[in-house]
Amino acid sequence: MDGEAAAPLVPGVRIRLLRRNDASGLSEAYRRNRRHLAHWEPERDEAFFTPRHQLDIIRAKLVQHSTGQEVPWVLVGHDDPAYILGAVTLTGIARGPFLNANLGYWVDSSLNRRGIGSAAVRFATDHARTELGLHRIQAATLLHNEPSRKILGRAGFREIGVAPQYLKIAGRWQDHLLHQLLLHS
């Protein structure tokens, strides 16, 4: 999928690669979802929510993408490809004998429980299998993040263990449940 095309994901939502000109849209999406995402992400300072900071993040992600280490997608409105509704990303792509990536995603709080997260995860896992030739994808969720655990389960991920104090989320080190999906067994 090239950087210009936006593929249908579910009715009303499309998915496409992140673009440099998405800084304002991401800034707006993060501001709109600030309270919702605060429970699941690192603490963010005020600068994070600005277009300038989002542009810095986008630039870094696009460099990682150009070197084959990351694939950053955004979820956008069907009628407005600049209106960002979430993101899904494969990061830390490793080649060689590992052929692995980490999966991360979020969906606008107004769209929860509509199958969008599940569709985005399936899209990313299909891409990892068919386009990247990866063997495995891993994901981590907070132990109490039942919706995300269900999304991963529906996509075929299996829980493989708990990582104590894995990430600093919402201001404190928290345990995470690790998941994996084997793409080629």
C-alpha cells in the first residue's frame, strides 16, 4: 500500500500510511482523545499535543519506515482523509532469524466497540505476513485492558506471560500481559 492510497477498513473508516502533513490531524486526534488514552499510554506533556511536536514524531517514524524498521498507519474518515480516527503501527521490525515486530494501536473513543480496532489489527497482521514476510508479531496490554485483550484474541494472538513493570504507563511502572501471533508455523 503506497503512501497516497487509503484502503477501506470498515464502513466509514479507511487506513493509510502516515504522512508528513498529518501533524495537525494527529494533534487534534490526540487532544480529542486525551482523557481516553491517558489510562493506556505514557504521561504526555503539553507539547505532545501540538502540531509541531507531532511533526517531529512523524519525521522520526517516517525515517524508521524508510529503513524498514516501522510501518505507521493512521485510520481516517472515509470522506475526509485528513480526519484522523486512530493509528496502528508495527515497530521494532527485526529481520534475520527473528522476523518479528511489535504491534501498537488506538482508536478514537467515539468509535469504540464498532470492530475498528479488530479490523486495524487484522490489516496490520495481514500486511506483516504477506508484505513483510514476518514470522511473529508481539503485543503488550495492561492486565486490566480487557477490550484490547479481546481484540488481540480475536486476531489469533495468544497470551504468553506477564512482564512485571514492563512500561511506564499513566505515570507508573505497570505489569503487562504479553501476546504473540505466529504468522508462519
